[in-house]
Amino acid sequence: MALVGFDGIAIGKFTTPMLTTVAHPRDELGRRTIETVLDLIEGKRPARQDTILPVELVVRESCGATAPARAAIPKSRHRGGARA
């Protein structure tokens, strides 16, 4: 069995086995969310918009990786992203 999380929290490297995760730009997601909420409070109707933000696959033991494979795969080597 393989396990992959989607949050990129640091505690994943301290679990046994270390948790493979998809890290995403939490700060950017939060900023965009707050902007939308403030617009709604001000009575503005936000335009429907799909935004794709970069993600990073951080390979650790929970997916069956061996020690040399436990490294972050650079953003430029994979496709995909997190939607905001």
C-alpha cells in the first residue's frame, strides 16, 4: 500500500514511514481566498475564475521509495497544479 498526502505539512517527515506529500502554495491560496471573501463582504460579486497554482511532489517512504529517491521532484519536471 502507498500513501500520499496533499498538504505539504512538515510533520510528514517525522512520521514512520515518512509521508509522501504534494506541497502547494498555502500562502498564495490563503491570499486569494481572503481577497475573494473581502470582495464578497464589500458586496462585489467575484468573477468565476479557475487558477492553477504550482505544486511539488515530495517523495518520501510512504509511497515505497528507497532512500536515494526521497527528494523533492522539481516543479519543472511534472505537470499539474493546485486550483485556487
